[in-house]
Amino acid sequence: PMLSYQETDHDPPPLTELLVNAIQTANSDVLSNVPDGGTTVTATAIIGNLAYFAHVGDSRAYLITRDSIEQVTRDHSLVQRLIELEQLTPEEALDHNQRNVLYRAIGQNDSLEVDALTRRLPAQSYLLLCSDGLWDTVDNETILKVVWESKNPQKACDKLVALANTKGGRDNITAVMLHIPS
């Protein structure tokens, strides 16, 4: 869905609210038009050095700096919830037979709670949005290394997708990356 705002005498709604509304509209459309359909979404809009996120499911956003890779979004998966409840360790989650079971995604039910957050993006960092087909197959250290060894974001995405495919690529693999200039 397109982000839109009807001009009135009121101030425009916050950008995160527009993103959340777009995802909720997509949820309604999927429920109406694709009864057994469903998907995850991690959306971002960037203004200056601020990134506004709306997120549901287990696609992810990562902030990558010279020395670190940080997961910005939180997975809405059963294993992530078990980790948060300290009933499962992150290591145990890697091979858990229900690691792809989501408790929140587009197309599951009429009311969809969408996470919304804002982050400042440091100069010379990268923002990576990717599906579980990538992060479930390629570890964070490898992602970090590929990003900094690549000539540009597109080459990094191409290499990451190729690596995920080489390692078995059981799921669809999506990667979009943006370089934050100085």
C-alpha cells in the first residue's frame, strides 16, 4: 500500500503511524483477497539520519557499523518468545523444530499488532532489511564481513543471497541494503 495523507488543518500523523496503517491495510487486503495467504514485513522510511520502522513477523532489520551488526527488529516467532521467557537458549533455538512458527504475521487475523520504532543511523553505517531465508542461513559475522568487503550495497546483497543459496537456501531469500553517508 502507498503511504498517503490527506492535507487538512491538522498536523500530519507521525511517519511510524503511516507505516503501521499501511501494514494494517495490507493485512486486511490479504485476509479479504488471499484467505490462506500470509507474509512478514519489515518496512522503513528514512529522513535524514533517522529511520522509522514498522515490523511484523520474522523478517529483520540490521544496523551494521564497522565493528558490529545489531538486530533492530524483534522476531515475532515462537522460539523468540521462548528465549524471552528463558525457556530456550539462543543456541537451542537455532535447531528448534518450530523455529519458523510465527505468532504475529500479515494474514493471520483481523487485528494485527505492528511494532513501530525509530532509530538514529550513524554516518557510514549500513541498514540491511532481510527475510529469514538470509539470516537463518548466513550468520551475523559473515554478514558483517561481506558488507564491509563489498564495493557497494547491491554487490553485498548479491553475495549474501548467493551465500544463502549455497548453504541450502530452504526459504525465499530477500536482502535490501542502504548505505548511510557521512
